Amino acid sequence: MTAAPVPRLRVAVPFVLLALIWGSTWLVIRDQLGTVPPGWSVTWRFALSTVAMFALAWWRGNPLRLDARGQKLAFLIGAPQFALNFQLVYRSELHLTSGVVAIVFTLLFAYNAVLSRIFLGRKLEARFVAGSAIAIVGIALLLLNETRRGGIQGGGDVWLGTAMVLAAILCASSANVLQSTRAAERLPIFTLLAWAMLWGTLVNAVLAWVLSGPPQFEPRLTYGLGVAYLALIGSVAAFPLYFRLLRDIGAAQGGYVNVVVPIVAMTLSTLFEGYRWSALAVVGVVVALSGMAVALSGRSAAATELQASARKPSTKVG
């Protein structure tokens, strides 16, 4: 029996919401970089995310406990994904505009594929490799433009910021690969995410205290609202939307949201950060996003596996 087609609104609404949410989080992160050290801003974000995710797991009827093996997996996911990844991303925005960071971070899809090939044995399609190479060329052009203008307002270290983003992607990708293993897929998604966020919060707190001293919080309304937005909307609310999208249309098509996100991020960066466009920047963005679209258009064996697993509860994070 042929499955009934998914209503267009059921696909369009989460797709648009995800693009707007994840496209805007980069700019909100930029506003968090004030008097509070980045490490503590990340800590407050995931402390609130943890509480909300446990509440969501309880509301959905998921068990709130994990055995020792599950806790080990939650730590191995939470430390790189919700701690090291974000510690590096927040600091990278001290050197690069939020839109540029968003563009560079699109390389996550390539990292995921390479690490999945190495550790999970998933094959890489030729079109995917070619598209990834095109995307890398586009990002290189964009970064070349950044070096000419000297980073944020001429005072940033472009290559240090870039190195931080690339390291952050490696952390996020390693967690994504762990979330794609059978051991992770056997665990309730929201329970695993809640515990991973808790472990990430604890690691964040330790790093923040070691690097920046005792806890700090800025009593500014927009700072508090930013923490709440990143925690509740950017983290807790967005994940269920993404999982629903993957179940409805599959990982291959659902991945296209990651092409739209940097477009939203660059638009907001232009409007609110005064990002100055040049011909080189335009070419770089177009080439990068075109390469990503080419890479995602290939239905490789890996995409087929991901689509199959996306139709059951899983822990893949986009």
C-alpha cells in the first residue's frame, strides 16, 4: 500500500520555522558577547535547556533515567555537542560576523559524511564529494573577503575565528556520529538529549569557572531574553520540529533546511551587524550554497540509511 502524501503545510511550516529559528540564533549569540564571558553565557543557555528538555521528556512519557551505559553515551555526546562546540562558536563570533560563522558552519554536513565513512562505513557519492568541494571553494572566497576587511569592524582575527569554527564543527560532528549509532538509536530521544544537555552544562560550568572565574550574569533584559530564546526556541523547540520534518520527508530532503539557514543568517547580519557586501563575498556565498545544494541532491547510500532511521525515533541533531 502506498503511503499517503504528507500535507504541504505539515512540511512547509516546520521547514520555514527551522530556517528562521536557526538562522536567527547566530545573531542572538552575537548579542550575548557583552560583559559576560562566553563560557558562562553558554552555561546559562544549556542549564535552562536541560530543565526544559527533561520537562519535555516527562511530558512525552519518556523515562527519565538512563543506565550506566546510557549515561556514558550521553556524556560522550553532551560534552562535545553542547559544551566544546558552543564554547568555540561563541568565541568565534568575537572575530567573525554571525552570518559568516553560519556559512562556515554549513561544512558540518561534510564533516558528518566523512566521519560516518570512517567510523560507520557509510559510502560517499561522487556528487556529494564534488558538491562539498565546491562549497569549500565558496567558503574560502568568503573568508578571503573577511581577511581583506579585517574581521569584525577591522578588529577581529579572521583565521583564529575560522579555526575556532572548524574545531567546533569537528566537536559537533563527532557527537552526531555517536548519535547515529545503534546504541544511541535504542534510547528514547528526549531522555538521551536531556542527559546529554545536563552533562554538557556541567562541562560548560567547569570550563567557564576555570577560564573566566566565578559565575557571571548580565542583568540586562535583552541578555536574559537572548539566553531564553537560545535555550527554549533555538534548542528545545527546534529539535522536535526537525525530527518531525525528517520523519515526514526524510533526511535527504530535510537537509535542505541547512541551505536556507545561512541565507537567513547573512540577511540578519547585513541588517543588524552592518555586514558590508562585496563582489567577492557575493560570489563566495553563492558558490558555497550552490555546492551544498549539489552535495545534498545526491541520494547516496548514506542518505538512504539516514532516511530509513529518521522514520523511527532517533537522536540526529541538525
